[in-house]
Amino acid sequence: MGGILPSMTAPRAFAIAALLPACGPRVRGVDPAPLGEVVVAGIEGALPLDARAGGEFAEGHIPGAAHVDWTELTGSDDAGYWGALPPEEAAALLADRGVSTDRPVVVYGSGLHGSGDDGNVYWVLRWLGHPDVRVLDGGWLSWVAGGGEVSDTPQPPPAYFELDLQDAVYADTEDVAQWPGVLLDVRSAEEYAAGHVPGAVWLEWSEALDDDETLKDEASLRRLFEGVGIGADSRVVTYCRRGLRAGHTFMVLDALGIEVRNYVGSWTRWIEEGGAVEP
């Protein structure tokens, strides 16, 4: 059976694939391999982790992929508020699905259709302390368009996941209420206009994607965020309605090397816990 091990070391650096050859970090890369172990995002031997819905995974996936629907990593706390699973439960679930902290993980999702499902699972893995988690740029669509093999193989056997909780990527309502940096609302324009956290700036999460649903290049992404006051030295909290879309924007900012946290529960939790609303 799978399981989790307590961390015996200090927090470790997180490796993310190169954004451009010599321009800092990025979640990127489609490099299908017809023979041997699958090569994903340039990492031989990486575990592909499918974040799409279960039915989509069953219809076909990257060979050797594990699967976890992002909704499986969420739940309600004792007060009935929606948020992330307790870390021990989330780590045990991932271990049971074959995710190990001894093996690089490349998350892939379903793009706009999945509202940033890959980014949310990426955030969970970062929070739980996986030392090498990346994202397949363009997700499943890019894999298929690039000629990647489609498989119906079963999930890998259970593994061990060494829990090393990273509180620096997690924000709760108390953090948001007194946050000294930038609060970034990544919901739709209509949602933002209907009410938002006081002082929050707005940029819809999908603006980070090109028409083919891959990420925009680094220069374009930096200009995009600079347009709402987010620079290299900013401290950012992302939020959406519940945390899914915010997880994707967390992923992008994290890849750019910007200090960022995801507000788990997001707008739903903010309202449930009595947060003020700015029209």
C-alpha cells in the first residue's frame, strides 16, 4: 500500500523547467517518446499526472500516467467551509495513486475546458512539498497535437509520499485580510464587478494563455502582470471563486519566480467567513 513519510529535512528548492533557454523558470515542454519510458517536459522517467476528469482519463491518457481529479483534493472542513483536503489526507491519496516524492511529476490537464485543473494540482503538490513538480505546457491537447502516444494503461502501483508542508504557498482568510502585497482576483470580469475583496486588482486567469492554450512567452507574461502592478519583487495572493483558477495563476507566477500564495476556498470562503465586499 502507499503511504506518507514525515519530512526529516529542511524545505527544499523546487525545480521547474526553463522558461526560455537562459531566462528563468517555466512550466513548459512537449517531447513525446515512442519507445521506452515516456519523456514529458524533457524529463526522462517523470511520472505524468493526469488532472482531468476521470471519464477523460479512462478514454485515453499519456502512457504510464497516474490520475487524480483536482476535486478529489478538496473537501469541507469541520465548519463546513470548502477548501483543500487536510495535507495528510491529500498526501495519502496521491501516494495511493502512485505519486512519489522520489520521482519528478509532470501534471497535465484539459486547458480552458478544465479551468486550470493542471495548475491547481500543481499548487497542491507544491504545498505538500513535492521537490520536483512541473506542468506540461498546453496539457493534453498539446500532447495529442505533438504526436504523443495515447494509452489506456492502468494507474501505477501505490508509492510513498514524503510530506514536507510548505506554508509559504498557502493563504487563508486571515492572511488575505491583512495581506501587505497584491491581492489578485482571477475570476471573470463579471464576477469581479459583482463584488471582490477590498483592494484586489483583477486579471482573468486565462489571459496567460495563447490561442492554442499554451502559455504566452515570458516577456508577454511579465508585461501582463506588470499591467496590474505585479513585478519581480511583488508578494501576491491569488483567488477566484473557490481556488481552481487561482491555482493556475499561482503556477504561472511561481514559474516566473514571483512570491505567490493561493487563497484556498477563495471568494466562497471569504464570504462565508464574513469578509468585506468592495463593489
